Amino acid sequence: MAAEIRRYEAERVANDSTYWMFFELLWRDYFHFWVRRWQGRAFKASGVLGRTPCGAQDREAFLRWCQGSTGEPFIDASMRELSATGQLSNRARQNVASWLARSEGIDWRWGAAWFESQLIDFDVGPNWGNWQYVAGVGNDPRNRIFDVRAQAQRYDEDGAYRARWGAATGA
Ligand SMILES: Cc1cc2nc3c(=O)[nH]c(=O)nc-3n(C[C@H](O)[C@H](O)[C@H](O)COP(=O)(O)OP(=O)(O)OC[C@H]3O[C@@H](n4cnc5c(N)ncnc54)[C@H](O)[C@@H]3O)c2cc1C
């Protein structure tokens, strides 16, 4: 892929799109190296940082998240899209993961396992590594929590995405 991008840039044009395509592939490689480096710790609740995560074992809240019936429209739309198509944008993945692991405080590994069963692009390192980072136990210097309402306002301003998946915007 990288060689094709370089060839295209040489023959046609180098622009923001070719830059980002190459850049994102570096993340893919990074997480492949990451899982080789950490092995079993990729799947531990405390992650590679050895932190104690929120780890509530709330099955009902977890099922609501899986089914897209949390009552939070941006989260519900995303989870419904995932169930219906097996796909989800990186933005939506980060938001639903943050919601489950940080806002609801549920064991992040449940979410990672659900993604594993649903995603058509499931890949061990990228999935479990990204989940760890969002849960605050992986490689991220900024221990962040997504403000899903602000994210919805920013990335789905007119509510079209939420409406597409039958999740009311409340707007
Ligand atoms: C919680 C969570 C779970 C994820 N699980 C997976 C997974 O199981 N499999 C998977 O391939 N990606 C996973 N990702 C990463 C990312 O969301 C997807 O790779 C991305 O949505 C693919 O979209 P695209 O094909 O349009 O990629 P583009 O944005 O066009 O990027 C090109 C390629 O770069 C790679 N890439 C882009 N972003 C990332 C990233 N953050 N981490 C690793 N590789 C990346 C992918 O191979 C992608 O196809 C996950 C992200 C999060 C936050």
C-alpha cells in the first residue's frame, strides 16, 4: 500500500489525502508491533500501563450499549451502524469505546470482545491497542475522555447520521 501511495504521488499528485493515507498505515503497523511487544498484556484489564481501570461488570448496561439503546443518540446510532454493517468510522469507534469504558465505567475488554465479534476489519493489535488507549490503560500520554455530545455537535452537526440510524437528536 505504501509503495502504491508513493508511486501515485510521483506519477499524479501528492496532497493531503495521500499524506493521511500513508500516515494512518503507520498506526496499523504500530499496533501490530504493539501486540507483539506486549503479548498477553494486550488483553489484561490493567493494560500495558498497569493501571486499575473502571471495571464494572454491569451486564444490562453493556447490552444496552451493544444494542444501541443507551439513550445517547450519537452512541446509539454508531452501535446500530456497527451491528447492521460490521463497519464504523474511527471517530465513532473512539466515542463508543470512551462511552462504555469511561462514562459507563464498564470493563473495556467486554467492548473489545464485542468489536471483535462485529467488525469486518477486525485485527488483533489495532482493536485491542486502540481499546486500551481509549480506556486509559494503554499507550496514550493524554488520559482523555470524549465528550460525546460535543463530538456529535462537531461531527454530526445537522443530525443526519443520528437520523440515518434512527437515533433521535433531541434537537
Ligand atoms: C476502539 C477501536 C477499535 C478499533 N479496531 C480496529 C480493528 O479491529 N481493525 C482495524 O483495522 N482498525 C481498528 N481500529 C482503527 C480504525 O478505526 C480503523 O482502522 C479505521 O476506522 C479504518 O477506516 P478506513 O479504512 O477508512 O481507514 P483510513 O482512515 O483511510 O486509514 C487507512 C488504513 O490505516 C489503518 N488505520 C487507520 N486508523 C488506524 C488506527 N487508529 N489504528 C490502526 N490502524 C489504523 C487501517 O488499516 C486503515 O484501513 C480501531 C479503532 C478504535 C478506536
